[in-house]
Amino acid sequence: MITALDHIAIAVPDLKKAIERFMQDFGLPFEGTEDVAEAKTSTAFFPLPPTSIELVHPLDGGGPIAKYLEKKGGGLHHLCFRSDNIEEDIARLKEKGYQFLSDGPILGAHNSLAIFIHPKSCDGVLIEINQPAGDHH
Ligand code: CO
């Protein structure tokens, strides 16, 4: 079951500059950065309860965010629903015909399990579903 809007992600061409903007100009609390090898991204999180802002930047210059930045220069990249049982949500949505970008969940930021729904299944919006670490079996 989907229980919360976990985060909203923005793709940024200059992570350091974007972190400074969100800290200094918007005054958001900075939780730190994390490289997510499986998703080939460097991320920065700004908790803004009950959700948070995630800045995403290509890790080592490659991966899907690099392609996105090449095409669009930056922008609103995805939103993420938190699930209390990701396998069950994936199965339910697959049954309804939703397509996913991977066969199963991958390891996301904060050791969560994460999977992306193909944007063409959601009117062009990229939606991630995650299940926080410690919450998955
Ligand atoms: Co995300």
C-alpha cells in the first residue's frame, strides 16, 4: 500500500551549486549526499516533513540522469511514493498493465528498495516506489 509522498526529485547539472541554493536561498535543512551505485546517481536530501526534496546528479558522468540532463538541462525528474510492501504494490500494478524500468526493486538511497514505473504508464510522469530500509523483509 502506498502510504506517503516520500520525495520529489530534481535533476541538477551542478550538484554543489544546487545544494547551496536549497540550503542558503530556501533555508532547507541539508541531510547530506549519498552516491547510489545501482542507480548511477549522486543524491542530496533535504527533509521537508512529511516529504523531502532529492537532488539527483549523474554518478561519474553516466547513467539515466546524464541522458536527462543532456536532453533537458535539468528539471523536475520524478516523484516517489513510499510503500509499506513494495512487492505487493509492484504485483498489483503489473496486473493492471503498468510497465517498470527494472524487473524488480533495486537498492536505492538510504538502503531503501526502489523501483521506477515507466513514464508512459503514468501520463509522462516518472514515478518511483520505495520501501524504507528496515521496513522490508
Ligand atoms: Co528518488
